[in-house]
Amino acid sequence: MATSAEYAAFVCEQIAPYGQVRSRKMFGEYMVYLEDKPVLLVCDNTVYVKKLPQVSDLLLTAPCGFPYEGAKEHYILDIENRELLDQLMPTLKASVSLPKKEKVRRTSTPTKRTGSYDLFAMCGICSRHGAADVEKNN
């Protein structure tokens, strides 16, 4: 069962007092970001918190579960517990780092000139020797 958009919006409303909040839908579930840091995972209308050493004391009595098949075990968060949120959200905000931006890999592909590969560029022949000069020599 996928998370409803209404529930994801409700979760965002609950943590809005702690900073800038946004959510991102992924495969029918949601990642909730606080100050652009991924802090909560919402799957099947359940809120999960990654098991971090910084929050283990706060969530010691919280139930645990798996947000999706193949995932590591997470804490299940009672999103309506304001006292817990008042302690947890600042801790998560300080503990979680910003996601790393992916590096753009450039691939070298041959350039095309009139439907054929630019053999001059591939072979290292300088640009002043065009195709017309080579054809005259042949």
C-alpha cells in the first residue's frame, strides 16, 4: 500500500515548526527533508527514522520496523507526539548531513559530420585538413 499524499502533507505540517520542510515522492512513498536534509521516510502511512546513534536514547522505547523490503531496520515515529518531536527534530537536523550531489560523467562519443563519424577528430588530424583536402590526395 502506497502512502497517501494527504498523510505525507500531514507529516510535513507536523515538522514545519522546526525549519524548512519539503517532501519528495519516490516509488509511491515519500522522503521528508528538513532544511534539505533527509530526516524521515514515510512508507505505508507510517513514519520511519533511520537508526542513528544520536537518536537512539530518544527512541529507545519506540517500535522498530522495515519501511520496505530489503531496507535496514528503522525506528517507527509517533508523528503526533509533540514532546518527542521537540527533542528529535533538532537532533536529526544537526546529525544528518546534506545529500551529496552526483557527479556528472562525461562520455566521449564520436562527433558526426554529415551522417558519418568525424575521423579527422578521432585520428588527431588537425582541423585545417578538411575532408576535401584528403579526397584530393587520394
